[in-house]
Amino acid sequence: MNQLVVDGYNVIHAWPELSPLIKGGRGEEARHRLIAMLGEYAAATGERVTVVFDAHGRARDHGTGELVDGVTVIFGSIHQTADHVIERRVAIASARGDAGRVTVATGDRLQRDLVMAMGASVIGAEALRQVVLGVRAELGEHTARRRREAGFANRLEDRLDARSRQELERLRRPRVRPEPTDG
């Protein structure tokens, strides 16, 4: 299974829908929105997604992370930045021979060069945004199509052509002949 590892704050600062939140002091909201978008992406693609954030005073989670909306969320520590966590994960995958299944999403040139040297792929923050938005649009189209289909699929008669409906109606309501009167 392929894995996407996202440099959380790097992506947040690059995405126009999230950057104003972080700049406005609403970092937690920006993180939640990024995780939700990545969760939709993961659910639609089946790809394992991990997002790594710098700790900024949080207790380190020892690299195990927490599963939120289908996304593994990891915070670095005071001594280990998000970049270090990402590089270590790629190094471990490389040692197992799995680095080719890892894609790192970042705009950080040094990090990009390091993980590529270990055999992982890299996608820029804007390219990731386009991929995520594309998957989101496909999901929206799929959902709309299913709703339209469900509206027609509820009744058998809605799926029949006009002639078949008329014939069934004739069978359902046979003509009643008037009874002879004694007269």
C-alpha cells in the first residue's frame, strides 16, 4: 500500500484556504481542516496518509501518532522537528526497501532532496492541493450521480418505457363491462 507523508505546517502555509487561518492565530482550525481534507482523500484513494506537525510545546507522541479521520497525525517534539520525523520515517522505509511506495508532500527543498535521495517520491504543496481537490470533485460528482440514480430507482415504473407502463396499467385496471339489466 502506498503512503503519503505530509509536512503539515508547510502545506498549511502554502494552501490559500488554510494559510489565512494559521496567520490569524487559528492554527488548530487549520490543522483540523487539513486533516479532514486529507481524510477524504485517504478514504477515496485507499492510500495511507500521515501528516506530521512540529510540536510547538506539545508533548511528543513518540512517533506513533493518533488516528484522526483516517489520517495518522504525528507531532514532533522540542528536540525533533517535523522534518526530522518525516526523514526518519522515509529512512526506515528505505531500509526495508519500501521507500518507492512513500510520497512526501512538502515545499521544503532540503527535505525534498533528502527524501528523494532515500528513494521516496515528492509532491509539492500546490500539486498535492490540486490532487486532493480533484479527488474531492470526483467524489462530489459521484455522490450527485448516485443521488440522481437513487431518485429513479425507487419505483419500478420509473425504470420502464412508456409502452410497458401502459400495458401494466391496462392489466392493473381491467375494463369493467357493464352488467346487463333485466329490462
